[in-house]
Amino acid sequence: MRSRGIFARNSHVRFRDITDGSSNVLLIGERCVTSASGIWVGVTDNAHADDCLTDTSHRSRPNAGWSSFSSRHGEGVHVLLVDGAVRFTLNKIESKPAPEMGVFQKLGCKDDGKDVGDF
């Protein structure tokens, strides 16, 4: 499966590939020691042993699973957007299973063409 996030194994993403805009796409986020290891943001699940992603799938919304962004803040996690802005993202951010996309899934995609609105 092709990653729609910024980083993935052997990816070559350029700024021009971020068609959703740099203020609408996650670059990196917090990982707590209570989670499994994760390396990159992407909207995939960890179905392949060699693509350990910190994913933005519905099953991995903040502080919800082994491959999710995580923290000990209790209410959410800090994330860095491509434009350099840091945001505190609540655990209860809108998240929807495929094929729908909640705000959390939209933030994980660099080129889905969907508006994330305020989060």
C-alpha cells in the first residue's frame, strides 16, 4: 500500500507533493514509552513487519494503540505540522474508519484534497 503521509520507507516526498498545504498535514508527533516503536506518519496500518508507521488510521487515533501517537498528557498529543506549527491534538479528534476520513485521517494525508478545518 502506498503511504499518503510525508515519510515512508524509500519515500521521496517534496514540498510540491504536499498538495493539501503545509498547514494541513502532519509531519511528526509525540511518542510515549508506553507505545510500540514507530517511525513515520502515514495513513496505513502496520500490516507489514518492515513498515513500522505511526499511523493515522481510525484504529490508531491519539493514545489509542501501539502504533498511535502517544503521550502521558492524558488528553492528547503534540504534533508538528509541515509548516512548523505545533498543535496539541486531543484524543477525541474526529476519526472515522475507511472509506470515510475524519479530521485525524485527513491530517495524515498530504494529497487527499480534503479540508481539515479547525482542529
